[in-house]
Amino acid sequence: MINRLVQKFPHCRFCLGKRLKLVFNLGNQPAANAFLSKKELNSKEHLFPLKVNFCSDCGLLQLTHVVSPDYLFRNYVYVSSTSPVFVKHFEDYAKQVYENFNLNKNSLIVDIGSNDGILLRPFKKLGVRVLGIDPARKIAKEASKNGLETLPEYFDQKLADYIIKKNSFADVICANNVFAHVPLIDELVLAIRRLLKPEGILVIEAPYLVDFIQKNLFDTIYHEHVSYLSVKPLITFFKRFDMMVFDVQKTNSHGGSIRVFIKKNESKRRVRPSVEKFVKEEKVLGLQSLRTYQRFWKNVTKNKKELRLMLKELKSQGKSIVGYGAPAKGNTLLNYFDIGLDILEYIVDDSQYKQGLYSPGMHLPIVAPSKISETKPDYVLILAWNFADPIMSKLSNFKHRGGKFIIPIPEPKLL
């Protein structure tokens, strides 16, 4: 069965080149969102290679092995709307797109990988027609029940034809944190091209490789993220489909992301100066050089050594430590750094979907945040480091009684 769940990717997914070099190796790991029930703790867990290749032709970073999307996404437990930070982010996003592209009540917005409708909701409030697409059946069903029609499918050309027949062509297609997730990206873009109006736009948002390198964000490597994106490889990629990047913006999401706007070549929209600006900056930062990634990996090794030393010293002093947040990135960190029950007593998470489950690999129990006031730990390791400020504000009582926080990324820090 394991062979059917994972396959090696022999070429670059963007430019189809075969000059791939291994740059990162995090060993064999479970899928980062494959949380376990108590019953499943005794079953054998699936582990898959977690390694990253650099394409010497176009500069894309991609996983060496791809895990079956059905295994990763059909029973997905991550929902975006549990985070007030994300809710605000997508409200602002919807407003910007609505105003900048003169949308109206007849406009159709299609969101690929729409999750629980976090972006569809503000678009619907603005008065446009919305449609979500997400393969996570349970989450899609819940979103539809809440008035945000969501098709529980993978997006392909067949589905594009169905949407055109049932609704219309799309004015805007959004794909947020999707382009980094889809292994067979060509079919996705062919379907997008088919569904878009001639002047329609595609908006994608994804973690940015520049932030990944500069902030040491190695923990965003996991099996769902098959690609690690920058602007230059995206330009190369879309050329193959007679499409063009015409604007790029920076956002704070996921520790630093880019929002990229793409049009069909025949569209009259002008290419904005931001595109060339990003390409030049990436060149200066050495994103096309293998040495950049070799240096980066040395920093990761240093981080691992320092954080483990800090946590072990605290434990030797009799201190109690718990984790806050059970995001996918947290599981990469815990598994690669080998941080388990000998160091952390439990992990709290705001999502009810995860509470009562156990973390993949390390099998740490996931509990409700109220557990912190019950057990009064000495330290909280913030695994959801991108939400460190709101988490620390929320735990003001913990802080007042002398509790301390540990931020693991980009380097271990005690607060």
C-alpha cells in the first residue's frame, strides 16, 4: 500500500527540466496533518521521505516525493476560520480584489481550495456570486450548509466545464495556499484557463521563498507543500500556458507570502512594475544559486542543536513545558527535532477538530487551551509561531504568574 501512496517526482513541475539537486533532507516523516485517534496509536503509521530538490534550470524548490492527494486531503482537519488573524486577512483580501477589479453582483468568484469559506464569506457579503471547490469532503459539506456552495472535488477541466454550464465563466479565480500543494499542476492551470473570462484574473497566494530563506522557516516543509514558490519560476511556468504574471504584492500571511496576479496573454491588462522589482530582488538574494540553500541548511542544523539544548536544560531543572498550536509546521519541527513526550507534556490548539487527537509521529496529546490554567506549566513552546503575538496576549494570565514563552523560529528565543 505504501508504494501506492507515494511516488518520486523525476522532473521539475514548473519547467519540466531534469537537472534536480537534493538540498534538504528531513528524513522519513508522517503526513503533517495526519493526526491520530487514541485507537490509532497502536497501528503502524505511514512515513514518507521528506526531501527537497532544487531545479538548476528555473530555480524552483520542490519535494523529491509526492504523497497521494487523497491520503493528504480527503479527511483534512485544518480549518482556516479558527484564526481571527486569518479571518481579517481574507476580509481585506476580498475588499482589495473587489475594488481594484470593479466587481459587481454579476461577477463570479471561484475559490479553489476554499476550505471552510474564509474568503468566500467576505466576497459574498460584498454582493458577488461565489463558488468554492475543496476536496476535503467534511469541510466542503459544512461550508455548503453555511450558505457557501462548495464542490467536494479536485479542480480539473471536466469540473471547469461543469461550472461554465451550471454558472458561467469566472471573473476571478483564487487559489490561496494551493499552488504549493498541487502535484499535477498542469491540469489545474489548463482548467483555470478554460474557466476564466478573456479579461478574467487568477489570484494566487503562497508562502514566499525569500521569507523562507531569510527567516529560517524550514518547518513549512511538509508533504502537503510540494513546491516552495518565488516569482521567477512562476513567470517561467505560466508562459507555458500563454498566461502572464502582471502584478505581485507582499503579505504577512504564514510568516511572509506573495499574492500573485495572473492574466491570459490576450488580456489588455498592463504588467505592473512590481513584477520586475521582485525578479531583480530574487536575483540579488541568490535564489537561483545552489549555495544559497546549502547555507540555509547549515542554519537549520544549528537551530535544531540550540533548541534541543535549551529544552533539555529546562527539563533537567524540573521545569514543565507544553506546546501551543498544532499546525502542520509544528509537526515538521517536532519530528525533525525529535521533540516528544520526554520534553512536552501536551499541545493545546484552538481547533475543536484537533482536540482529543494525537500529533503525527511524536504522538503528543492535543487538548483545549483551558488545560494551561489547570496544569500551570512553566513554559509554553509556541509551535504556531506566526501567531505568537495573539497567543501571548491570550495567555496574559499565564504570563502574569511568571510563565515564559519559547519561540522556536527563526532561532530559539525565551520571552
